Amino acid sequence: MTDQAVPAADLYTDEFAVDPYPAFAKMRTDSPVCPVTSPRFDSFLITRFDDAKAALTDPRLSKDLYGPGQHFLRIFGPNSEGLNKNMLNSDPPEHSRLRQITSRAFAPRRLEALRPRVAQIVAELVDRIVPRGEADLMRDFAIPLPMMVIGELLGIPTRDRERVLDWTQVIRESGSSGRPPAVEKAAVQEAQAWLHGYLTDLVTAKRAEPGDDMVSMLIAACDEEGVLSERELVSTTFLLLFAGHQTTADFMGNAMVALLTNPDQLDLLRKTPELLPHAIEELLRFDGPLPVASPRIATEDLEYQGVRIPEGSIVGVVINSANHDPEHFEDPDRLDLRRDRGPHLGFGHGVHYCLGVSLARMEAQLGIGALLRRLPGLRLAKPAEELRRLPAASPFRGLIELPVRF
Ligand code: HEM
């Protein structure tokens, strides 16, 4: 790490957790490629839109985090490999093989067929909220909705979904309990071990008794063509489970706060519901759930913005900073649901572009649409700055609570 490295303590403050965008603006101006040192790992953060887009397709930045250097083994421990060595953490040609077979589960026809069921899950959740006049939109809506949808897609039995959700929440909320880091780390490892055991059993059960679900479909493809190993089946299922609900839940929470703190835009959306698909993209640009893309490794010495990134360094592409770059988005800190200034990086870019993008859009449109339609007078029950959030250094940007009244 170079001499100018910014200690994470200076960057990841409480104010940063509430509103990281002023810090990102400063980094884009003063230090657009910024070395950061933190207890988790040291990295170089890339903060401008053009650099971010270039880095996401730069073949010199590898996603093979269990390959040479074994970065993830060192950071997350030996037990992490069974769950995390999946397409997101691999390079072509291995990545292409894993992605190609998994994409079949996301065929547009298959997803469209799911729409009525997603609408039904949304309606059931909102039905439970309506008579109460108040709710925690994270606990009562944003977290259970994507979990129920991905649980159904993967064929996780209904009776197990709550337990699976509880263990995934241990990973999502790690660092926010106030417990010592060693205790938090042990809790995450326990959650990973439980999920690994559960998903391994799920794959075995689906092999014995296949259903009309994604896991059974992956097993069939694997048995016919021998394209996925048993370990890859489990780690792919974990990726779909985690990526499938975590980001969507955090996105819906962030989007609702953005709307409730921008009443003119909320009003516009209520009066013009057909704007919703467009609005979802602006909400994702405005405050996305994955502030930094998953880590990449420099396979050779690189230079971005005149800063040398030595071979072996971890590189973080700061999606939420790139999406606020004034070179690309006029008045970027303003929520403008009618904005039309080219694509954002909220779903990534390049070969790792989000595989679940259509599902995420469907859930967000049906979910947010129903909340706005069915909860008139919706408002925050406490000021946005006081909402409990995931810690500033979390890889995710999201809320722990979203109390509302209506
Ligand atoms: C990858 C964002 C929902 C499955 C990604 C990436 C981003 C992203 C930024 C690229 C990460 C990188 O390059 O490091 C989001 C957001 C979502 C969302 C903002 C919700 C609003 C979903 C859903 C699924 C999903 C619902 C479905 C199960 C995946 C998978 C990958 C991925 C499998 C890895 C693709 C690959 O490595 O080729 N997502 N995602 N995501 N996402 Fe999503």
C-alpha cells in the first residue's frame, strides 16, 4: 500500500454510513483512485464513472479470488470456499461455463411465468401491514419479499425459509451488533457452515426427488452434461440465494427512504404510476445496495489516473460513487425520476453483469408499486438520519429498520 493510503477509520465514519455521497465526491475530485487500508483488507478504490466502467471489463482485473494469491481463503477462511467459489468469483472460461448453465433458469419466459406468483406474495405481505397503520418496512416487507421469491424459485421448502432467512441475516448484519469483531467473525462462520450444510442437503434431496425449481433444473443439466460438480451446485445455489434476496431487500429499503424524503418525486410517482420502471433505474442510481462491486485482483501492475496499482492488489470499483459522477449525471445528488442520461452501473457491467436483473426489476416494480398504491399517507416514523443502518464498512448499503406510519 502506498504512503497516501486513507485509513478506513477516516472514511467509514457514522456520517458516512448515513450519507457516503459527500465523501465519494471528495474522492472523485482529490483522489479518484484511492488506496484504502482497513482491518478487513487493503484495497484501491476506483471512484469515477469512466474508470469504473473500464475497470469492470479490464481483463487484468481478475475475479478468481480463490486462484493464485488465495485472497478469499486468507480473508474469509478455509470454510468460505464451499459457498463462495462460484461464478461471481471466477474468470472466463470457468465463469462462462457456470454462467451459461445458470442463465437457463433466468430465461425470460420462465421469469414472466413467475410474475403472478410474485404479485400474490406482495399482496399477502401488504395485506398483513394495511390494518396496522404502522410497520417496519424492512422486517415486514423488504426482507421477506425477495426471500420468499428466491426460496420459491430455488425450491426451498416453505417450512425452512424462515430459518434460512435468519442465517443469511447473520451474514448481512455482521458488524452491526456492537459485539467484538472476533465474536462477529465466529457468528458469520457459523452461519456459513449452517448454510453450507443446509444447501448440500437440499441438493441431495432434490436429486432424489426433483421438482419444478432452479436447483432441480441445475442438477438435471449437471447430470446430463456433467457440467457442474457437486461443489459448484452448492456454491451456485448459495450465490442465487444470497444475491437473490440481499441486494433486492436493501434496494427496496433505500428506494423507499429516497422517495419518502423527496415528497415531490413521491407525488410524481403516485400521479404517474407508468413512470415506475424508469423510476426504479433512477432509484438504483441514486442509492444502490451494493456500493462497491465485489473485489477484483490486479494480475499485473496497473495504472489508473496516474496511480500505480501493484500486481496482487485488491481493487474495489465504487459503483455508488460512479453513479454520482457529475461528468455523467447532471446534478447527480438530486433524485429525478424523469432523468434520462444513459445507463448507470447499479447492476454492474461486463461479463459479471447481474444475472438476476429482470427478476430484481420485477420484484421492485411490483413491491414498490403496491406500497405506494395501498399505503396512502405513507411517511417515515423517525428522521431518515436516525434510522438504524448496516455499518459504514459493510459491503452492503441498507437499513436494519424502516419504521413507517400511514
Ligand atoms: C451480479 C447488483 C439482484 C443474481 C451482480 C452485480 C451487481 C448486482 C452490481 C455485479 C457484481 C460485480 O461485478 O462484482 C444487483 C442489484 C440487485 C440484484 C442492485 C437488486 C436490486 C439480483 C437477483 C439475483 C441476482 C434478484 C437473482 C438470483 C446475481 C448473480 C450475479 C450478480 C448470479 C453474478 C453474475 C456473474 O458473476 O456473472 N448483481 N443484483 N442479483 N447478481 Fe445481482
